[in-house]
Amino acid sequence: MNRSLSKQLSIWKKQQTSKELQKQKFGKTPEKLTEQDLRELMGTNGPRYVRKKGGAFIQR
């Protein structure tokens, strides 16, 4: 705490820029989903309900 405020800010700024550069270098890796995962997310494997005569719902 003996350093002046400007020195502390310059040190902090150097640390922050180095962290940001590391994040930019690697970036995000694309998520690899299988076909089964995609079908599950879209809801194609789930139950389907249909309205029949009289307003009743029937599961297919």
C-alpha cells in the first residue's frame, strides 16, 4: 500500500490486459453434439399428444 495510486493502477492494467489476451487467444471451442443430443433438444423423441373427437388428448 506504499505505492502511489497511479503505479497501482498501471500494475492492475497490465494484469488485466494479459488475462484478456489469454482469453482471446483460445476463444470458445465449438460444442460437439451428437445426432441423438440434437433430437433430444428439438423434442422429437418425446411423447406427442393429439386432440381427438370430443376434445380428448391422446398420446401417440
